[in-house]
Amino acid sequence: MNALRTVLHLILIRPLLRLLFGVNVVGRENLDGLDRFILAANHNSHLDIFLLYSALPLCKITRTHPVAARDYFSNPPWLFKMVQFLLQPVWVDREESGLAAIKEIQRRLDDGRSIIIFPEGTRGAAGELQEFRGGVGLIAGHNPDVPVVPVYLEGPERAFPKAMAFPLPLWNHITIGPPQRLQGKSRDISARLHDHLEALAEEERAYRQRRMPEPHNPFVVAVIGVDGSGKSTLSRRLAGCSAGNSCFIGDTLELFNAGEPSEAQPLVANEVRKWVGRQAKSAKNLKHYKIPKLAELLLRDRLLSDVHRWYRPDQVFMDGSPLLNMAGWAILYHEDAFNEEVCSTAMDILTGKHVCGKRDPIFKQFPELLTLRKLNLTHLHLPDAVIFLDVDPAVCVERITSRGEEVQAHENIEKLSKLRKAYALVCDVVQQTRPVGRLTGDKTQDQLTEEATAFIKTAIQQKVEAK
């Protein structure tokens, strides 16, 4: 039956909507990768539900259910049966308290399904966003791990307005906003969601007045260096003194708004990454360190994508870079084969830019690259700018031992010296396409921050001028 419902949406409902009305969807990518979600939209027309289904990925159609008023679709009986079969809604009886509907919504969310809800509760005045009722806040508050996706519909209030018996062939526009992780009291959640939807409405109104802006991409700065060089301290200070919204990714994940700490909603990838990182730090030798560290770097790169998606900062400052760390660490496992040409090719493979056959000699030198490619894990991010904090390994070892923490397998002068050499070579490769700032670590944190800030300002200006 699920297959039949999907086919009917694909070959009947979607083509019919596009033929009769026209449907344009912006932000469809905001639904990608979401296992389940609560889709919250404004409500002006009976067309709204079917338009929203036309924007869903096909794989989500039979696992997404709208919350609908039973009396809207009860007459004629054939309409009720059709909607029940195609959408399997959570029916609301408006003469009752609504508690039964909330319990049913929760049951379906617990079953891994998604929900479409109209927080206004009923069809409002055309083009006007009404006050949200508390139900959406209550549901989101009880399910903080389920993202709420705001959607603004523009057009159905004219194509099929509340008082009209028959629809008109007018264009419809769907704007899907970034998913939101909402926590707190139900009233506050409803208010914040209303603000998100109002912002989408403003964007839609502005869309008719101007060209769409370029996609938002944060400027990513990676501070690299050997353990004990102070890269974590420097990258965090840079995030804290940034003028806009910024994010620090290190052992912790922190948000800043104009230099002030800002509350960050929890991200699953970050919690998993921290656990894997602890396993790597407890490894007794490089052999046992390799796999958990590789996993931690891959999760850190995934975290960069999640930060962009969920927080949308202006700048991201990273303690290290998964791509550059991975390239540099190769010297500890394959020192004889490590050189600038191989490093450049390996980085191209890890970013998905270099296409070569599995018999390419580099895969014999670095079999890990072939494994990563087979697992489709070669899409790592290259930072927009890199700062290499160059510190004498002897100084770094002294700093590490002074912390009183357990020393990791690679934290000795011999191995840190090799890593220092590797990072310098990695920077030689990177600076062919990206700005690289090299700072010596024999300065105060204030001096380093000042130099790094000046470098970043120049790097951002260069990127703007290059467009």
C-alpha cells in the first residue's frame, strides 16, 4: 500500500499540482538527511497540505503525516477516504480538547515518522501570519531531538482562498527554512518558531523585489600546529573576538555572538566525536591511536557541516583541520613516501577533486586512502584560510607535561618534530590555493591574536575581491 501511495503522489498529484497551479520550491536541501522532522507551515488554503507533500523527498511521503481537522475533509465522504488513504493524517476533532491528537502525534514521532503541522490552528487571513497556538511548542519541547522545519507558503491564499468554491490556476511558492533545534518552555518555543516563519515570509516578500542572494557560507579558519602549540587557545580567542556570529570547534563546541558566548543547541555528531576522541587519547601506542583518531577527524569534518546547517555562523574557527591533520599525520605512518607531491595528491583525493584508478601507485603507498574512497569518505573540507602556529617541539612537550594530564602516544619531541615538518609541508601545498599565515609561537597570546586577526581580515578581503 505504501508503494501505491508513493506512485499516486509521483504520477498523479505532483504533476496535477504543477500543471494546474505551478509549484516552485526553495530550500528543498534543508530536508536532506533528516530521518524525521516536524514541518511547521502557515495555513491559508486547502491546497496547503498537498503543496507541502509535493516538496517532500519521495522516500518521506508515506512516513509523513499532516495534522488535519476532521470536519474540513468529512464531506463529501469520498474526499475523506481519499485523504485518509493518501496522507494518513492525525485527525483533530475541534470539539474535543486535542489531547488525543497530541498523543497520536507523539506515537507517530516515536515510531520514527514525521509530522506536518499548521501552528496557527486554522486558515487565517490571506497573507497574514496569525499567532501560533501552544500545541507546536508542546510537541517540539517534548521532542528536542526532532528538528522543526519552518515552511512558508505563498500563493495558495490566492489560488484557493478560504471563501472560494473552486481553485484558480495561480503560481505557488514554497520556502523551506533551515531545520531548528528548539528547547525550552512550550510558549517560548512557539514564539521563536513564529519568528522563524515570519522571517521566511519577509524573505519571500523580498524575493519578488530582488534577485536571490548567494548561499550563505561561513568563512572557515583552521589553526594548525603540533600538540602543545596553543592552537586551541588561539582559535577560541579568535572566535571570541569576531564581530559577527562565530563558532569555535575544538575539544568543545562553542558559539559567540559579537564576542559574547551564545547558547549552542546540542549536536549528536559532536557528542559522538567527543567520545571517540577520548578513545584516541587513551591509546597506548600509534597503532591503536590510528583508527579512533581517523574516526574523530571524520566526525569533526561532519560536525563542520552540521554547524553550518544548524547554527549558520559568519565565521568558524577550528582547532586543527580534519583534512590537513589527516595529511600531516601520514608522516608518522609512511614517512618514506611523504613528500609535497604525494601530499598534494592525497589532499585532492580526500576532497574528492582527484579522480584516479584503484591501481594508482599512491594507494599502494597509502592504502588508507583507498579504504576511505571505497567508503565514500573523501569529501573533506578545505578551510578558507589556514594559520600555522609554529612552536619548538621541546617547548610543546614542556607545556604538555605541565598540564598534569596523561601524555598521548605521539606527544614526545621526536614525533612532534616530524609533525611540525609535515604541517609546514602541508602549508606549502595549501598556499597554492588558499591564504596561509605562519606565526611563531614565541609571543604572547595577545600578540598572536592581533597578528592572526590582521591576517584573517586580509584573507576575507581577498576572497571578496576574487568573486
